[in-house]
Amino acid sequence: MFQDRDFKNIEIEDKPIFDKYISKKIHENSEFNFTNFFIWRYHYKLAFTIYEDHLCLIGQYRNKFPIIFPPLGSQEEGFDKALMMMVEYFQKNNFPVIIKAITEPIKETIDKLMPGVFRYEHDRDLYDYVYLTQDLINLNGRKYQKKRNHINKFMKRYEYNYEPITDDNIEECLIAEMEWAAARPDDQGIMEEKVAIVEALRNMKALGIKGGALRINGKIQAFSLGEQLNPDMAVIHIEKANTDYHGSYAVINQQFAQHCWSEYTYINREEDMGLPGLRKAKESYYPHKMIVKYTGYLNG
């Protein structure tokens, strides 16, 4: 019975387990990869177990409500049992049943195996923005004129070079992040992001992620981190830049796509979390499509 099974905190050594259950399907959801679960594990208090040959994750957002993630596995068989195991665990502990990160294919699976059990609400703040990689690299057409202008001004104004993040410059990236975070010590989101960025940079090799940085006037002033999400799509986990250098975000976006992800058709730049400034920035790159997500609740 489930009450004899404990959820386990996520550690870097768990990557092979996650990869086993996630890589068997072509997920487009940015949340469904080990890096995101690992670097945000403290923020979301993530824990997992294996049940009915499915990876089962639960978490808690900022000490508010506990959440369930849809079970991840290679086939439908066992999906419903794994999901109901987590639902029953929540009910036993008097937690509200809230299922996050439900994509359209997962919603279809739930309704096929468990018709009428759940109701859904669109979770617009968690929709992923997916772009054509060549759009981000070439920035062709009138709609990208402002982006090209930002980049051209940057190139005329500053001496810079793009470089991959390696053992030789990773500490500089960490220092840059610490300096930026120190300027906003009262921003909870910035502090949580700092922890995630440090985890990503400290564990780049183990996580299998790539990074790129901009060095301006001899100092790293922007960097980005990402990885392959599925055979045709990359995902950008982190993008940070010093806005004192006008156009730095536009340049690191374009350069990272060009140097690291040109062989992929799509780039997933994750969600906007409902932040107006971030939503405006992501929309300004004209996404090719959005990955729709729902929050699920028990009916009745």
C-alpha cells in the first residue's frame, strides 16, 4: 500500500531515474525535464516516488498549497493508478487535490482512462512560449525590426564577444548573478531564482546543459543556459543580462540560439509566470505556438 511508500527528495544522483521515465515520450512541456525539477526543488519542495512504473512527483509552492504533477511514464498502463495514488495520498493528508502542468495530451489521457473524474481550468501563466529557432537567429521581417535595432545599437556601442560557459568562466557567471541579486535583496522571486541559477551552474556537467555568455569590456554581463528537451526542441532554462548595457538581452538570446541550438527546429523559452514585463518580452518575439497547460481538480 502507498502509506508504506515514502516520497524522496530530489538529488543530482536521481537524474538517470528521471531520464528513464521522461525521455520515452516526446514532451514539449518545459517542466518535464530533470534540470527544471532539480534546480527548483527547494522552491517547490519537490519529492518523488516510483509507482506502477511511473514517476510520481508532488510539491508545494511557497508554503501555500501542495501540488501534484501528472505521472510520467512510457505507456498509459498504470497512469491512472499512479495518479489516483497521489490523489488518495493528498486526501488522506487533508490536502486539496490540485494537479499542475497538465498539457493537452495529458488531459486527453486522463479523460480517456478516468472520464469525468477531473475538471480543468486554463493556466495561462504557465503556457510555454515556443519559437522557430531560425526566427530567433535571423530576426527577419518588419516584426523583428526593433530587435534588430537593439542588437545593432549594442554592437556599435560596446566591445563584446560571445563565449561558451566552461570551467574557465563559470565562476564569473556565478559572481555576475550574485551581484545582480544583491541589488534586489527584498525581491523573493529574485532570491529564489538565484538559488536555481547557482544549482544549474554548479551542476552543468552532471545536468548535461549548455551555456553561453557575453563578455563586455572584459566582464561577463549576460549568460544563458539550456538543453535539449526532445529530438526537435531545445529549452532555455535561464537567461540573465545586465540591462545597463542596452540590447544585452536581445544579443544573448540571438547568440545563444545561433551558437548552440541552430540544428533544432524549435526553442521553448518556458512560461511568463504571469509577470507583465516578462509576458511582454516573450510576446515580442512572436512565438510560433504556445504549449497550453491546465490545472486539474476533482469533480464533485
